Amino acid sequence: MRYLTIALTKGRLAGQTMALLEKVGIFCEEMKDPASRKLIFTNEELGLRFFLAKGPDVPTYVEYGAADIGIVGNDILMEEGRKVYEVLDLGFGRCRMCVCGPLAAKEKLLHQEQIRVATKYPNIAKDYFYNEKNQTVEIIKLNGSIELAPIVGLSEVIVDIVETGSTLKENGLAVLEEICPLSARVAVNPVSMRMENARISLLLEKIGAALQESAAGR
Ligand code: PRP
């Protein structure tokens, strides 16, 4: 049997995904070893193969068919714009994509001023400001610790992920506008969806049922 390959987002999302998969009888004990530097794991019995990748690379593996399925946040799916099917919302990894900054910057958003926006998500920021708000802005791509930008005067605002809000609070910033809710999604390669339809559909059905069960038990 051909392996069904699943790309997981390295880090917390991978742990939460494996906990969910265990509920539907899919185990991968090898992946739990914190000392291991291994990136790829197989479950011979079920014909499954898992690998860990950086979030932004997950949709790339799925688009090219190197993975049949990917588990990744919809922030990354939106930003990368890869040709994959987004088929299921797993409901965990919940957070929000927001425009943030010092409260004083709120005025500048209301009055359509030409401002600078720092972000790790230039495509999401472009789409929001240009297409939804019709506001011309300058977008500056950064790679992390985005909250620094308005503090040191690189930009007026940022577009970033807010989970608990503590990073903003501890740095004297606030949510100024909300762009969209985020959570972990299942993305599938379009060819795999046709060629491996029976296996993928069964897997998605089982995951859907486990999600409903845990929602009911909440
Ligand atoms: C993310 C995000 C915020 C922070 C939000 O950063 O970019 O900085 O988490 O979480 P909070 O609302 O719970 O404080 P991450 O830790 O992924 O690192 P990064 O700054 O390198 O992007």
C-alpha cells in the first residue's frame, strides 16, 4: 500500500494534531521522543507517514504532492496562496489576525492616512488594506518580534497574530482592528483528493467525528 503522507507544522500544532489523531486510533510513538531530531515517521500498520516542516512550507509540500495532507494554520494558507483544498477546521490553535499598534495610531487607520505596516504576512496585509479598506499603505516585511516595529518607529502599525494578547500588553500596544479568526486547518492536495479519495475521506470523517465528540463533551 502506498503511504499516505501527512505534513505537520513543527511545534505546538504538531503536538495537538497527534493528540487528535490518537483519538481516532492513529499513533506515532516515535514522534513523541523530545530528544529525537528525526523529521519523518512512519506507521507501517496503517500505511501512514508523517513529517514535520516549518509552517510556511507545509502548503508547498501539499501543493506539489510531496504530502497528501497538511495540517497548518489558515494564516499560512492565506499568506502562501498555494493550490490546495482546505477541507476541515480543526478548531485548535485558535487566535486572531489583527492590526495592532499604539492606541494613538487608531486615528490614522480611520482617516486613510498613508502609513507603514510591518508584518510577517505581507499578502494578508496587502489584501486587507488594499482590497477591504481601500487604504494605500507601505508594507514592510519582517520575520519575527513584529511588535518591535511601532515601538522603535519602523512603522505606525503591525499586522500580526494575537493569541492571549500578552505580547501586545507587555509592550504597550493594543488591537486596533481585527482582520479574521485563525485556527488549524486540514489542507489536501487536489490530485490526492481524487486518487486517494477513499482513504482521505475516511480519515476526515473520523477526525470530524472525534472533533464533534470532544465539542459535545466540553
Ligand atoms: C506570535 C505573534 C505574537 C505573539 C502573540 O509570535 O507574532 O508576537 O505570538 O501571542 P500572544 O497574544 O499570546 O502574546 P511568536 O511567538 O510565534 O514569534 P515571532 O514573534 O517570532 O513571530
